[in-house]
Amino acid sequence: MPQLNPAPWFAILVFSWVTFLAILPPKVMAHIFPNEPTFQSTDTPKTQSWTWPW
């Protein structure tokens, strides 16, 4: 089984994680939402009571 030698696989694992951590977070953090959320008002709307037709 050639996978038992950890030297090349560990280096590939470390370099791939360093690459991912160096490239992906700035791209994710630079994302801008197209619509900013608006806050809802705290006023409760005046509701009419329901009149049943029977």
C-alpha cells in the first residue's frame, strides 16, 4: 500500500489547505448583498375585528 508513506501526502494536504485559506476567505468576505435588509417598524398595525357573515 503506497499510502502508508505520509511524507508526500501530508505536504500536499498542508499546501492545499494553505492555498484554500489564502484564496477563498477574501473572495467570500468581498461578497456584497444586492439588497440590504430593512428594519421593520415596531408599531403594531391597527387591525379590524373579523365579522362573520352568519
